[in-house]
Amino acid sequence: MLPAFDAVGMPYIPSSTLRGVARTQAIRHFMQTEQLSWKAAEARIAPFFGSLEAAAGDRIGKVIFLDAYPMPEKSDRGGGLAVDIANNIWSWQDNQINYKPNPNLYFSLRKATFLMGIRAGTGCTPAILQQVKAWLIAGLAEGIGSQVNTGYGTLQAHGANTARSSLLEVDFTLEGQLIHGRQQFTPWKQSERGQWQMRGKPDAEVRATAFKSMLRYWFRTFAMGVLSIEAVRSLEAEIFGSIDPQKRGYLRVEVLDDRIVQPEATQKNDRCGEQSGRLRLSLSSETAAAKAEAVQNLARNLTWLMFHLGGVGQGARRPCYSRSTRKHAPWWRGSTLIAESDDAFWKIPESIAEFKTLFQTRLRAFYHALNQLSGKAIDPARPRTVAQPVEAIDSTARIVVCSGKEDFDKPYALAVLHHQDFKVRGKYDPDLCGGTTPTVKPSPVWIADLGDYQVVTVFKANDNPRKNYLTRVQRSTSHRLWPL
């Protein structure tokens, strides 16, 4: 995340941060190996890091930490300062969910190699120095700074094998608009509409934080259909982390080996943007052993649902589709997320009847894990009705799987959504497709294209025009997935 800068403007990691990382790791080590409390473990590490309450010889730390600086890059890793973006779209306020995009740009340090130094102080032995070094390396592998559960702040010693055990790993391909963390501005030019524009050249990509945000979104929407708002908010903070109350969260989400296969289209006939990588989920050090199995089961099934309900990044509510017949960019809209795995867990059937069985099996497994974590009685067969205008898989929501004829190179469910019959004065209906004026309003319809069929999620489906849309979609081959 935002690195510290020294007096001459160089990004660096302060020595006090490194000492804190090693010290915290040492405390955790003795808590685990000797079953000590935090306070007792603090006393145990006094011979290494010092303590004012210790005996005279142990009041001062025996190892000196030096500031760490990034090394000059001489490879194609592309390391160094990068412009990053945080966009807190959904936020809790007084147990209500507010939707308001709020993009904020900031500096991050990407793929940097740091030179770190420690040296022996007064009373330090070679054994003490080596032990503190080991704690420092282990602590850095856990991550430093904020957002360590979303791929930031993890450092690995050269030549060290610090691979963490994961609860899920899956290769993925993401097609669509991706996310614009920053834009390189181009000269002003006149558009085909006669308007003068400065259209930026985006650096499009999708990072771990986007996947974590999407997992958080789907967790919230499913949980609110069976639990109280207060219970959902508390559990969400425990699993995914929060600022208030301050929690790191049980789940750690990382994107590994990511690369841009195809840059985002800048010309009408360009292919859509495409990124590949490997999504890895693991448990953070905050996860209690008694909850580890339930968190793992919830995360695995929630991730499967995410892959089959929509995309990630810009336009996640629609599958990727071409706009090359238009006269102006963007030439592609939407987002299609594909699991690239031979594992039986990710294999989906060809028929929609079999998919219905599989989807509901995964959904029931998610609710079973939610029941274990919440400790509350959950009956997904009798969902709640959420009164506030919020996106929730409750008694008024519907999820269907359908297949039908494509139109204008759009999959069946999307072609029906964009049909002239559902437009208002020639424009998309904001109560069906969302809108940006006068207030930002997300679409209440999600469509995921799985090749042979589409999965359609509709919130507040009892009201028109959403009710009419569902009726039209289900004229073709379809099965209801929710309510169960």
C-alpha cells in the first residue's frame, strides 16, 4: 500500500516496522509452541527484543534493525512505484448498505526487491541473531502494512521456501473491461459525435482486492437472506476484515502469476481485454483453529458461486460482449470469469437440469458452513424478506439458469435484457439495467454466461419491469435455482 518516504523522498520500510514484525512473530511463536498468553509471551521474548520490566541484562534489545530500501530494478519485472486505486463502492452505515463509487488514487510499491539489514548489538550471540532473523523472515512472509489479506505487503527472502498452504487455488481467465487503476492521457481529439474528448489510455488489470471485494459482495447478499443485518455485518467483518471494528479477517486472497494476455481494445476491431492468473485463498493467522474447517468450506463454495454468478471488475453484472457495431468506444462491455481447472470441483455439466442440482448443492454447502460460523439457526428453504432497498438473496430474489437463441452476438439472457421491449423512450430502463443519473444506481440484474447456458440473478423480482423480464427469459429452456 502507501509506502513511507524518507527525508529525500525515497520509499522505504522503517527499521521500527521491521522490528515490530519480528517481535510480533516471536510472540506468536511462543504462544503457539508453549501455549502462552500474549502477555506471558512478551516476557518470554525479552532476552531478544528487550523489556523495561525484564532483568537488567534484558532491558535493551540485543539486535539492531536498519531501514530497508528498494533496490534498482535491472529486469523486466516492472517493479517500483505504481499508481493504485481504492474504490469503496459498498459501505455500512447504521446497519444499512450504501452504494456509492468512491475511487481514490494512491501510490503503492510493486514487485520491489528490498535490501534489509540487522546486526548484533550489545550482548547478542550468533544464535540470538539467527533466531531474530528467522522470525523477521517469517513475519515478512505473513505481510506488513495494511491490506495484507489482499495481496499487499508480502515479502519473501531470496532462496527461501515460504509457500503457504492454501485452502483453494484455481487458474482463471478474465475477459472484458478489467479495471482501470490509472490512465495515460492522450491528446484531445474530436469524436465521431463531433465532441472534443481526452480519452485516456488505461492500464487495465484486475488485482486481488477486486476478487476479495466480489467474494465479500456475494457473501453479504446470500447471508442477508437468512440472517439479521446485525449478524451479517459482524460475520462479514470477521471473515473479510474491517476498520471499525478493527479486524484483519480470516480469509487471505491473492492473485499469482497474473499477466495481461490481451490489452483492452483501443480500436473497433480489437479483441476484448483478457487477463490470466491463479486465484489463491488461504487462512490468515487471525483464524481460530476451531473455525478453520467452517471458514474453508464457506470460502470454497462461495468462490464457486462467484465464478458462476457474474464477473469481476468493470461491468461485472454482464458477460463480456462486443459493441463493435457502435460508433464510439468502449468497444467491449461486461466481464466473463472462467475457471481454468481440470479438478472435478470446477467441472460444470452440459445440461441445465444437471447444473441446477450442482448449483443448489454448492449453495446448501455454503449455508451449512454459514450456520457453523454464525451459531444461529439457518433455514435457506424459508428465506427472510429484507425490507430496505438492498441487494439480497431473500424471498423476493430469483436465480434461474436458462438457454436460448443468441441475438446480435449477445447470449440469450443478455439479448432479452437489451430488447427494445424493455427500453424506455429508446434507452435502457434504470430499474432493469441500472443508471448513472440523477443518482448512481446499480442494475438489479446479474447475468453470467457459462457457454451453453446463462445464470440470471434478479433482486426484488416481484416488481416490474424485473418480473416481466424474468417471465420473458423463462419462456425458453430454464430452471429455477433460487428459492430452493
